[in-house]
Amino acid sequence: MRERRGFTLMEVLTVIATTSVVMSAGVWTLHKLMRTELGGRQRLVNAVAFSRLSQQFRSDVHAADHASVGNQMDDAAERISLRLAEGRTVTYRQVEEVVLREESQAGQSLRQEEYRLQPGASIKFDVQNRQGKDWVLMSLRSTAAADRAADQQQAIVGDHPLRVEAWLNKDHRFAEVSP
């Protein structure tokens, strides 16, 4: 009997078909992993931005002695103004998917910061009096449609708002001390 030197056409086709199935499964898995990682990274960026915003907001509210909520007629943006010591004012307002924090004194802008929100999110501000103490609230609400568009698998915030509450004028470091 004569020894074979090559492979039959059926053997080569079987190896090619098996290899293509394994490769397409690997590419599909890699694609899903990269997409999941991107969604996770975006959720992390949104969570860090909201965490920074909430810490700064609480700090400003604790240092403020007065808060006023209102929309201005020119842009109809949700906003809150906090009056701090030494005539400083901090204003928070939403412009599209960004919350702007502007610190000013005597009409001069001292500092501006931006906090990015997830697509479709909106901020609401409120001042409430509870048992003789003024509380300032900031609520972040995300539309369910924006959540589904951002990630088909999981909603980032959903229909439940994230709330930050702070006690107005809790920080007495800036109060004048009488001798």
C-alpha cells in the first residue's frame, strides 16, 4: 500500500469550516466584551461626575446662609443661587447635559466648573423648610428612553431620581466670631 503525502479535500474543508466557526465565536465574544467594558466605563464616568457634583454642592450649601431657586426668563434653565460669606454667590444651572457651577463676587465671575451628566438627564433644585431648618435638595432624573438608548442591557439611573440633600448654613466656619 502506498503512503499518502497530503490531505483530502474533505479534510481541508472540515478544518476550514471548524476554524471559521471558532474564529467567528471569538470575534463575537470580543465584540461583546468591548461593548460591555465601554458601557461600564461610561457608567463609572457618570458616577464619578455626579459624586464630585454632590460633594461640591453639599459643601456650598453648608457654607451658604441663603438659597433661592428659580428659572431665568432668558434661558429657562433650572438654577439655584447660594449666598455665601463675604458677598460671594454660587450659582448652579443646567445647560444641556452639563451642570455649570459659577462662583462670583460683586458681579465678577471668580470661577466656573462643569459637571457632565449622562445623556437625557435633568437636574431639579428645591428648598424646603423641615422643623425650622432649611434644606436644599438637588435631584438628578434620567429619562428611561435615554437609558435604553445608552445601554440596552441596564438602565443607569432609571425612573428613580438620585437626590442630594444638604442643610443650609450648617458650616459655621465662615461666620463672624464676636470678641
